[in-house]
Amino acid sequence: MMSIGNAYRPPIGQHIPSLDVVNIDSVSAIFRYAEAGKKTVVLNLANYKKAGGMFIQGSRSKEEEYLCHDSYLYNVLTAFPEYYDWNRQHTNRSLYLNRALYSPDIYFFQDGHKVLCDVITWCSSKPGSCFEISWGF
């Protein structure tokens, strides 16, 4: 294994992935990079207990709900009820465990166009909630 500074350098002929942080919503980023011919993966900061968050009720207040509205992601997430059942049984005062779903090749739609994008669904902890402990004094 060769390295450049502290970074791993793959063998000759292998692709070096890049990470871009841009100030646009996830769906717009998916289409921007797909048009550039790049393989794209998006992080879905998801609801820990409910597939799609409040998407099915029509909400668009969280990024997950936007992702579900513009794709088939909700259909895929609901195919894994055991993932959400387990999460509901292991809330750990909102210090959620590091569990994720990887969904390859999800279709996204925008303005009559469609593209494929991989999605990593991961639920972040709620640090404020985990400290709301009743001490019973």
C-alpha cells in the first residue's frame, strides 16, 4: 500500500473517489453530478423510526422527505420494515446506533428527466434529546 501524506493511494488503474460538499439541496446535486457523467451517492439523514419520515403525510420539512418525493426511495425503504422495527426497540435515549441501509440505483425524477443514484440511509442521533433525563428527585 502506497500513501500520499496520510491518504491511501489505490493501485495504478483504480479510480480515486472524490468528495464534494456543495451548497445545494441533495436532489439538485444528484442531477448536477449525473449530468457530468459521475457515479453519485447521496446521504439520506433519515428518521430513525419511520421510513420516509413524514413524507407519506405530504411533509417536505426534512431532506429525507424531499428525497422520497423526487424518487422511488420511499418504496425501497418500506421494503425493510425489520430495520425500522429494530430501531424502534433500541432508541437508547436518542443516542441511536450506527446502522444504515445502502440502496443502489434509486431512480430520481426532476423536470421530466430521470437519473440513477445510490443512497445511504443513516439516522443521526439527537444530542439534545439524549440529555433530557428525568432524575426523579
